[in-house]
Amino acid sequence: MKLGKMVIVIDGPAGSGKSTVSKLVAQKLGYHYLDTGALYRAVAYMLIRAGIREDDQDNFKKILAAAEISYEKSPAGMFVRVNGEDVTAHLRNEEVSLQASKISALPAVREKLLPVQRAAGRDGGIVAEGRDMATVVFPVAEVKIFLDADENERIKRRHAELAARDGKGDYALIAEGLRRRDHQDRTRTVAPLKPHEDAVHIDTTRMSIDEVVEAVLAVINRHPSREFS
């Protein structure tokens, strides 16, 4: 299958499988994978390292305004730099995740990062995943998908992910953190997590990764923009 350079967006809550699925779909299509949540995590990591809270408005705005946040696209994903430093390896712990969920609703942060995200999709040929890709960042994306899964299943997946990464992971703390992130993401005033009205909803609770990838590819294949070689 030969595709035009479309923008494909995959939204969903933590543990729904969107990161893994988005990477695999991008690989199969020869597209770039864009983890826009990594940009918010980069800001969160920057603030945590500087010892600045989001309610410290003066210092928060000062460090945010001065920060140079950029990315490097590759078939394997997106590498994020803050003031020239590659911070990608520091963005996946629970502290950064919770802080990123908090600051993602702040207008100053969104104003800073929205142009960076949209620039990545300017030429198409990307699979972008996050929580508001379809509703805010790329509302004109050709393909919009919303992945979801049962809460207990998402907690299990998050625990397995962290355990595989560093052999650690307190199940109760991970469950608490995921539920807190869900609440923050779904109830925030600015760009809350919700499916776009045009999004195709896929419940991944009882599906393997391969099955979800095939389901997503089937949605893409049905799009009028597809071309066959």
C-alpha cells in the first residue's frame, strides 16, 4: 500500500497502548512517529530539575520563556532537546508523568509547545499520539483514532512497562498515579482528554498489540486518500 503524506493521530489515556501502537503503525507506513506528550514531559523535567513549581508564576514563566525546546524526528521516534541537551531518556518516570499532566493544561505551556507540535505535521507523513491530537493540535488530520481500555488493564500494562524498564514498580503507587493522571487529563479546563467527534474508537482491553495495529491500519486503509501502487 502506498499512502500520501497524511497526518494520522492516535489519542487515548495512559495504558491504552497508543505509544506502542503509534510507533508500529509509523514503522509499517514508513512515517515518522511523533510523541507530542514528550514535549510536555520535557517541560516538566526541566521544571523539576530546576526546583520550580508550576504555581511559582514568576520563575515558571521566566524559565519557560527562555527555554529552547526542539525535537529530532526519526523512524524510531522523536528525540527531545531542551536548551540543546537531549533529555529523552529522562521523560518516562512517574514524577515527570504526573507533573506533565498538571502543566499540560497551563495556557503558557500550550502556547509554547503548540507551534512546535504543528510544525512536525506541516509536511504530513506522521503518526502523532497524545491526548488532544485530534481535538486541538491536528483537528484537520486525515485519520483520527481514539484508543481506550479498561482501567485495571491499563494499570497492569503500566506496571509491566515500568517493571520491564528498571525492574521496579509499586503496583499500588502506579495505580494511584494512573488514576490521578486520568482525573487531571479528563477534567482540566483547557484541552481535556476526550475523543474527537470524527475519531474511530477502538477498545484495546482484550486485544493484543498486533491486533490493535491491524485494526488501526484497516481504518487508515479505508481512508479516501489512500493510493495503491
